[in-house]
Amino acid sequence: MARKKGKPVCCFDCIPCSEGEVSNETDSTQCTSCQKEFWSNRQRDHCVPKTMEYLSYTEPLGISLTTASLSGALLCTIVFGIFTYHRTTPVVKANNSELCILILLSLKLCFLCSLLFIGHPRLSTCQLRQAAFGISFVLCVSCILVKTMVVLAVFKASKPGGGGSLKWFGAMHQRGTVVFLTLIQAAICTTWLMSSSPTPHKNTQYYKDKIIVECVIGSTVGFGVLLGYIGLLAILSFLLAFLARNLPDNFNEAKFITFSMLVFCAVWIAFIPAYINSPGKYADAVEVFAILASSFGLLLALFGPKCYIIILKPEKNSKKALMGRGTPIS
């Protein structure tokens, strides 16, 4: 009841309560505010729980990202099967099959880790999602970095007096370098989780009638160091591959690595402002999109040309043809 000014007490208007307030008493002159996690219904006579909003598997955006993630993981499996079946052919032998398998495995983990960003945020998924993402990508980029270094070492060894350079890039040295670089990221993730772990949080600031369930990263510094380390390895790989892009055709694997790292860096540079300016579930969607886009970019740029030769141009998958056209060696 809202009494009319200058009128008798019996003169009043019936007006609805404001949003977030209710009144379920007859002739009430004031409204009652709903509790923090509740909101008024359409009739403004009851408080109902606010809608929980997060990136769900059942909404179109979540379905699209989940489909893309599973498709990427399946594509990695198919490429792995192709390389395994044709492991004795010159194209596979010339491309350091062990590192290729590691890259495919890490890319599959990258695709699958994006699923952790979809669904109701919980403490376990909030902690695991960034660690899985960071370690998977460092494993992938460190393998690419080692491949690039091997390309340069092989070219240097082909010159007079350069034979000693290869002794530092044997199979054990390659594995050791990949493991060492990946362990650094594991240490960063462990320190971050132990000092200021990401946790689920119910955010009521974005919308009045909704609760945004999100993962608070805990430490901005920790997240920045995680991304910065991936970026450092990616930039180093890009620079080395860029320097090696004009080597003789026998070493043009560097061209594929240069292009893949260019795509990778471009995606993650665009990710930072988009992530900062995206509210709620859209921040998770932006990060998932960046993970998927960069993973598809690496997969297609590094393995697309090789699969093209193996499947569609088998006549070029011979030692004579490879030596003539300048096969990538890495």
C-alpha cells in the first residue's frame, strides 16, 4: 500500500515491490528484501533461489566446445594411428617419430583438458584445470623446441667441422630436455596451488537475479607465470624456427614449425584482452576456445603436410622422392 499524499488515510495505491523485494502480507506498507542468494518472483510475493549460471554441457555453447574438444582428441588418435602404421616409411622416419608421438600425446591432453573448464565448477576441477592446461602445453611446446634445435644441429653437422654438434642432441638428451622443461612448469603449478589455490566462487556482482559460479584463479601472479613460461618457450621456438626457415629444402620442417608457432602465439596474444573483458562463463569459454584453436593450429600445421603425403601422395613417400623434393628432417 502506498498512501497518496494530501489524501485521507483510506486513499492509497497498490504498487508492486521493487526487484529483489517481496511482500506477502495483506495491506503491507513496506517490502522485505530477499536474502543474498535469493530473488523475487514475478508476482513479488515470494523469494526464489537465484539461477546458477556457468558453462554447462547442456547449453549450445558448451555442446559446441565439447564436440570440438572430443573431435580434436579423436583427430590426434587418427594421426597417431597413421604414423604408427606407416612408421617404417621415409616420411615418418625423417621426422623424429619419438618426438612426434610425444607432441601428439600432449596435443590430445590439451584437447581433453579443455573439458575441465565445462560443467559446474568444483574445488577439484578448479585446481586441476589450469595445472593440466599448463603442463600439457609446455610438454607440447618443449617437444617442438627440441625438434627445432635438432633441425639446426643437423644442418650445422652437415657443414665441415660441425659433426660434434649432434652429440648434444641424441635421443637421451632430447628426452632429458623435454622432461626438464616440463618439470619447471610442474613446479610452477605446484607452488601456485600450494600458496594460493584456485577455488570455486559464487559471484553475485555481475547480475542481480543470477549467481555466476566461477573459478577464482587465486593468484594472478601464479596464472601470469604459468602463461608467461608457455609464451617464453613458444617465442623461443618461433625465433629458432624463423632463423632456420631458409635452410636447404632438406630442412624445411622449420617452415612448418614457424607457421605453427606463429598461429599459437597469435591465438594467445588475442586471448589475454578477451579473457580479461569477458564476464562469468564467457571467460571460461574464451580460454577453452584459445586452447582448442591453438591445439588445432599446431596439429594441422605440423602433421597436415605429412599426412597429406602419406595418404594422398604415397609415391612421394620414398627415400628417392624425399631426397629430391627436400623432405623435412627433424
